[in-house]
Amino acid sequence: MTMAGYVPLEIEAYASFSRTIVVRNIDGSAQNLVGFTANSQMRRSFYSASANVITTTITDAPNGQITMSMSSSDTGTLRPGRYVYDVITSGGGITQRMIEGIVVVSAGVTQ
């Protein structure tokens, strides 16, 4: 098992968000995610009770590809500022944090 990779994200309020990330092993090869599921949340801090769900889908399991997304209506509920997030995968009796980082949400004007 390896430590989670750090990937910063930027989300624009009231706009659709999508980001595809490839999870890699220490040797640089893509991590095989066949048989795994992925979940993600973002919070104002590690201690926040409330969370926003980031839809997370394994889009190319053999090649370690995970796509994270939020609809424009979901990003429209976000307050501008900094958040923390992570992506957890589960499968074969193993649960691990694959990706973590900071999310910066920028304000939107047109709704």
C-alpha cells in the first residue's frame, strides 16, 4: 500500500466540474483498480461535520483512471473558499485513500 497522491483541484461555482486522474504505483505504472469502487467528499476542514459529495467513478479500471465530477447545480451550493478532499477506493477487502488535496472554489456571478 502506498501513500495517497496529492492533487489540487479548482472548482468554479455554478459551473459543471470534471477532472480525470490516473492513480499510479510507486514505480510510475498505473494502479489496477479492477473490482474497486471509489468515493469522494470535500469539507471546509478535516473536522467539519458536513460534507459535499464529489461524484467519483472509476472510468478505466485497468489503467487506474478515476473521474471526479459535480453538476452546476451542486457547485452552485458551494461557498467560495478552500476545502479539503480525498478519494477512497474499496475492493477485495482493501480500503485505501488514493488521492487527497485542497479544493479552491471560486465565486460565480451568473447563475
